[in-house]
Amino acid sequence: MGFIQNYDDLPMNWVGDWAGRRAALTPNRIALYDSFTKKTYTFRDMNDRACRVGTHLADAQALRKGDVIALICRNRIEAIDVYLACGKLGIILAPLSQRLKKPELDDLLARLQPRVLIHENQFAELVSTLSIPSSIRSVIDIDGDQDFFESTILKTDAREVNVPLATNDICLYVHTGGTTAVPKICIVSHRQMIWNAVDILATGLAGTYRNVLITFPFFHIGGWNTFTPLFYAGITGILMREFNPGLMLELIHEGRVENFGAVEAMLQFLIAHPKFGETDFSKLKAITTAAAPCSKAVMQVFLDKGIPISQTYGMTEAGPSNFAYIPRSGSLEELLTYSASIGTSMFHCDAKIIDPESRQSVVPGETGVLCLRSPHNFDGYLHDPARTEKVIDQDGWIYTGDLAVQDRDGLIYIKGRADNMFISGGENVSPEEIEQALTKHPAIAGAICSGIPDPKWGQVPVALVVFHAGHSAAEDELKALCREHLADYKVPKQIRSVAELPLTGAGKLNRNAVIAMFS
């Protein structure tokens, strides 16, 4: 009798059973506080709900391992119930963004071929417009007139539905946005979710927190990337249905939040809210930021309150968590000094910076493309081998497409996107560099830049800016600021103010929309 060749392919009872295992360990500990209903749930409660939902999915919906459920829903407890039940059964959950439009959702549904579509009643009108593929057997409205989830699904007599799964079995299908082509669908295995949770805990990002606010939406990997490690470690998750700065400040004031993750825009909304000045931040221990470097001005506001704030970095394909800045001295001044750094790669993650042409590693101080390799890499894009081959090589390296540089201390800084670059007069131009220069102006809340065709230079930069409420600046003033920080060919030829920056359906900056506006 030989040894098992690969434990990642060996079905085991615990894989996917987040609810059952945590309930067995700490049944009476608080798992979740729902800020909408103001109810608390123990880990035993969460496992009971997951078993009821799982029993309904298996018996009433006849779903089996490998079937797909599509979900259009905000951050509700019902979404977590479905996630935990899918884990028990080996069903693949495919969360879809309610921000997407009908053509994008129709395309995703056609490629996902789900058996069931679950949605919140708030999005019933959107769902009614969709081209429902023949694969879908039933459409479940969580909280419609019949209140089906509460009155029927959660009234199901629970039984243990857990089936053995391998860590290489698929957990999630997560779509990622872009400005061209159709959204990509990332294949996220249980191995990826397990190892990512382990890496977050091993790196120390969970700290000694007793409760953490879940701020990122469940239609992105960031939402599940927050919830899963918390559940894994037995930490209480605080749930908001959607980002609400006023509610968030109330929860902080009540002492319910010791940590949360955010993008800079969220922090700006908090600072601008009327309740900010009167909020008691004494129980808030730390903030981590993601998606893009947070400005020193925003960081300073929280550092002045004694709250550590530092950067993290990752992407769905490679993490979703890969880097974190862990303070080395413990001083708040250090965090401000290295505010632009994402720190070093996490405990179980390899990283290198390569020249995009030669694919050879660059020396510290040189800019190249960041590549990542870890046991929490994704398993490719669904039904898209050509795209998959472009992003992951035979040695397991994920080509992030992010430009990065390493300093003498080994700290990494993100400099922009390689695929956003355009050429003006033979020179490579990074839009992010221009955006960072513009946001140095105190009146500017956000900026976006793109290159547009030019008969002389090939392409020239243009930009849109959003001003803070009650502030403004002349175009010439903004161009002068750019000249202080940028080469002349990088200074935008035109700068316009807008009420809000154009975004894609997945919530990312839409540079193609900028090109269209100026064209």
C-alpha cells in the first residue's frame, strides 16, 4: 500500500465545513453581529443555519457537489448562510455584483451555468430583466413577499449534510472587472481560501482582535477574504449590508469595532461625516488599507487619534492577500514615513519583480512587474485557457501586471499598472503617477488619467478630478502642481472637474470612459 501522492486531492471531512468545525470548537462564542437587525449569532447558531440551508439545497433543490449557485445580494447574513452551506456540500458559489448591467450579468450567467439564482428583493427588478439560462432550475428571492428564506429555508429540519471535499475542489467563482472585454471569472479553490486565511493569521493581520468590521462587499473576493479568516480564528465579524459611514461611526463609537479594512475613499467619507468629530475611537485598535496607497493626509487624521494605519496588497488571482506592512518599530511616525509601501510578502508567499521584456528579476531600485507565487494562487480563469496562460506560468508565478520597486530595506512600493501605461513622444507614461501628483493638491479628492490620441505625440495625458466639497482649483493651478512633480510630457494637456470619477461595473476606475469623454 503506497502513500498518498497529493493531499490536496484527498477528500477530507473538514474541508469546506467552516461552520461545523468552528461550532465544534467554540459553540457559544459570538460569531456575528448583524448591525441591521442588531442580532448576535453564536458559532452554534451559524452551523445550525448552514445545516438548514444545506438540507434545503440538497433535498428541495437537488443540488450536488460541483453545482453552481449565483448570488446577487448585499452583505447579509443570508449570503453567509449560503456560503457556509455551499462549503458543506461542495457547491460552488458565484457572487455577482449588483453594480453590473444586464449585458454583463447575462454574459456571466451564460458562462457560469448556475442551477439556482438567489437574490435580494431589492434587486428583483434587475433580476427580472436578465436572460435566465436554461440551467437555472429556480430563482429564490431572499426577502420578497413570501419571505422565502426565513419562512421556508430556515424552517427546514436540519440534518448533517457535510460531504468530504479535497482542498483542490472549487469553492468560489469570482468575477473580476476590467475596462475591456468581458469580466474574467476566477476559479477559487478551497485550498486558496484555506491558505489565504492561514497566511493572514500567520502574518499577524488578525492580531488579538475580538471583533472586526466587514467592510468589503461579498461580490468581491475581499468580502469573503475578510469573513473567512475571522470565522477560521473564532473572531466576531461585524456585518453591515453596505458601506454606510454614519453607521460605521456609530459601531466604532459603541466600541463594537477593533479593526477594519478600507480603501482610501471609505476613510475620506468617514472623515467628512458630521459624526466623525464626536466619535469615540478609543476601542479601535488598527486600520488596514487596500487597493491603492492611502494618502499621508488621510492617514495623519487617524494617526493623530493614536490609531495605527498601514497598507496591504493582493489580487484575486494571487491571494487574495499577499503583502502587508507590519510596523518594525511600533511607532506611529514609522507608519507615516513608509505610508506608500505595501511592506513585504506574507509568510507563505514568494515575490519577485521582473523586467517585462526579459522576464529576469530586476535589482532593488529598478521598476518592474511584480510576480507572486503561493499555495493560495487561483486555479485559472473559467473556460479561458488563453487568458490563464498570460497570467500564470509553469512555475506557478502569477504575473500581477502591477509595476513595483523594492527599496534597500526590502520594502515594496506599487508604482502603477503596466497595462495602463501609454506612450507619449516615445516615452512610457503611467496614469497612476499623474493621478498621485494631482491628489497632492488639498482640494482634490480623487483623480483619473488616460492617454488620448494626439497627431504630434501619438498620445497625450488628460485627467478628470473630483474636488472635496466646497473646494476648487483652476486648471492652470493643477497643471503647475503637476510640473513640480512630473516631467513635462506627463503633465495633462486637459484637466476637467466632474462630480464623480467614472467606474466600471466592478467598481474599478474606467479609463476607457475618460478617453471617450475627451474624444
